[in-house]
Amino acid sequence: MQLKPELIDKYHISSIGLFGSVVRDDFSPSSDVDIIVDFSQPIGIEFIDLADYLEKKIKRPVDLVSKNGIKQKYYKEIEPEIVYV
């Protein structure tokens, strides 16, 4: 499923990546999908719309974080496993 062009146009996403169990061996049918995004311009309240949009498209719960919104110490922990799409 190709979502990226639509995400760039509608939500001004400059990068999107997966991390957590979805990129490791411990992903299960009950797992959510951890997604990190970076924006080319401020998004504001549309961040919530983006999370809802992604959940509907991939048919799974989504844990969405912004690269600029995550504390640096947490970003350093997840950075090695991020797979950009």
C-alpha cells in the first residue's frame, strides 16, 4: 500500500518511519504500529487527524510520535531501530 504521496500532500510529512515491535521479532496480532513522523511545516491539531487516518488505512492501532515532539533521550533509544519508508 503506497501512502506516502498522499501523506506528503495532505499532512506535509517530510519523513515517516516505523519502529518498535513492527520492525522487531516480537510483533503480534495484538500489537500496535509505532510510527515516527517529521513535518515540513507545523501541523497543529491535524496531528490527531493523521493518527486516525493511519489507523483506518493500516487497520491497526497506531502510536504516532513527532520527531520534534519526542524527548531527545527517548529518540536516542528508538533511533537505531527506525526503518524509514
